[in-house]
Amino acid sequence: MKLLVVGGGGREHAIIRSLKKNPDVETIYALPGNGGIAADATCVNISATDIERIVDFAVENRIDYAVVAPDDPLVLGCVDALEAKGIPCFGPKANAAIIEGSKAFSKNLMKKYGIPTAAYEIFTELPAALAYLDTAPIPTVVKADGLALGKGVIIAQTREEAKQAVTDMMANAKFGKSGSTVVIEEFLTGPEVSVLAFTDGRVVRPMVSSMDHKRAGDGDTGLNTGGMGTIAPNPYYTDEIAKQCMKEIFLPTIRAMKKEGRTFRGCLYFGLMLTPQGPKVIEYNCRFGDPETQVVLPLLKSDLLTIMMACTNGTLAKTPVRFSKKHACCVIKASNGYPESYKKGYRLTMSKQAAAHTFVAGAKLENGALVTSGGRVTGTTAVRSTLAEAIVAAYRFSAGVKFRNAYSRSDIGQRALAAKK
């Protein structure tokens, strides 16, 4: 089989490594891929958002199956365009990808179908939003409606911060058109859990839970990032809570989308908060999370391609989806200054052992050598029998990843270890 994977980050590298395990896979093309992915797939310099060129490439190269991994091409209708040419895909069509593409849509969906989430208001005019913030409970959460590279969410501790966030989004176009509509919602408290789920539009098969570490600095300090590391499974996510989420959140969401004429097939990401009142949805993503994928897929025992094709074909009920009972930890190495300004173009080297456990997110090949090209550069994952062992091993492997200006958090997994005690 000839496969095509759209995207070029650490998530895509993890997906490609898993797909390679299937003996029927002959070739994997990554569009655009990156310098590290080039060791595991054939990278083609076509942007993930250039839908027309992606489709032309897929047709010309007789691709048997495509995996559209990032949010932007999904929202832009990449799956629709490929399927129109007879190429089966993993990922939702554009009318279902709106569950991530518009926070206003997803909040209204949850309200309509009684899916637990934070109380909220939606604004399209700045004066109305500012007036609401005069009396809104503080802290509060301000979200840009559209896609913003995971950075369009501000937790405001004061009214002034909240008003500045709204002004930045609506008046100053900090996130472009994504911030022309804002959602202001109740600040929830409790442990956060990420649950990715395979679905064919009827059946839901949750993957192992995970815990992301969003803040840039140790002790969950500093700015929000795309994620500085992950562990799986999440100790806060018990079997009892998993059953409750399936009944009150996962199945109701899939059924709601179907009722709306927006059947969702692919990977649906549930960002959950385990509040004192029970689990609530913080956000949906229409795809694999990054860096959650880097700890979830290494624990997958079943064949990824078989599961993906079952999601496409509507046969997930008959397809085994099994995960290891072991633990995984992923440590991100980023360019110093991320998520704001940072320098790139530094030589990236990895020991043989590190390379075997590392997914590359932000590096390109120059004259046969890897050089840094992004904020998050690598994610190094270890799988072990206990979480403590996985954390130690991940940091040991990560020490073999070298580039100038590198930094990583030193406390990935420590909150989870404390919870287990």
C-alpha cells in the first residue's frame, strides 16, 4: 500500500512510525514532513494547507489511503477533496471538523445536547464583550473562536487582563480572523485529562488517557505552549470516570454530530476537566493531539492502519483496539524563547539510542544535516512498566538530543506521580 500523511510535526512523525509497523505498507509520503520524518517517510515539499496540490499529488501517485493529521487542512476540507477523487481518508470532513474550527459551534452543540461544559457567552462585537466583563466572574477564560495554533485561549486572572485579551483578539486581530468572534467562559477547576478517541461516526473507541503539560516553565508557570511534555495514562482518569465520560460525553457528542448532519469519522480529542461537579468538556479537537500522540501511540498494541481504515469504512465495532498496560512519558525539547520569539538554524544531533525514541517536530535537512526550524524541536518518549521508570528513561534518552539554545521542563510527570501517591 502507498500511504500519504498530511502534516509535518512530531504528531505526524509518531503516526508515521506506527503506520510503518503494518507489513502491507510499502511507501509513506509525508506532505510536507520535516527533516526528522525524512528518516521514516518520503517527504514532499507541499504545504499541509495547499489542498489542490495535495490532491494532485495523491492522484498522480495513486495513493491507496491518506491520513490528514493537522487541524487546518481538515477544516479547509482536505478529506472532502481527496475523497471526491476516490482516495479514502482518515479524518473528518470539513462540516464535522468545525467542532474544532469554531469554538462557538462546539459550545452551542454541547448546550443543545446537554453535554457538560463550562457556562459561556459568545460575542461578535467588542463593546458588548467589554461590558459583559464588567460583571463576569473572575478568573475567566477568553477564547478566540477559530484556530490559533493552540494559543488562542487566555486564562485571565483580572478584569483588566480579560479586557486586554478581548481587545487583542477583536480589535487588534492578534489571531487574525480567528478572533473576530470570542467565547468568554466560566473558569473551571480540577485535574485536566486528554482523551483521544477513534470513531467511525457510530462507535467510539477511546485511547489511553494522557496528561499534557501546557505551560512553558517548571511548576506549570509561564506562557501557554502547544505542550512541553505528556504522560500516559493519566492517574486522575479512573475506570469509573471513564464510564461516566463514555455515557455523558463521548457517545452523546458523536450522536449529536450525526443528528446535526455532520457525522464525525476519525480521531476526536476530548479535553476534559474533572471538576467537583463531574467531568466537563474544555475543548474538542478534530484530530490527534500534539504531543499527546507521542505517548498514546507507543502504547497501542493493535495495528493503527487497520483501526484507521475501520473508522473510514464504518467497521470499528468489529475491529480490536488494544493498548498496553505500561506507562509512557514524552519530554519536549524546545528552542529557548518559545512560545514567543526564538532563534533557529542550529545543528541538531541525536545519539543512536535517542533517535530511536525521538519524534522530530521542528527541524529541516540542510546539506544532509538536521537543523532546528521551529519552537518545539523534538519529543522523546519512553515506555516502561511504571510511570516513575518511564520518566527517568525519557529524560535519559532526551539527554542524547543536542542543539544550541535547547530547553525543556524538568518536571514532566511529577504531578502525576504525586497523584498516584
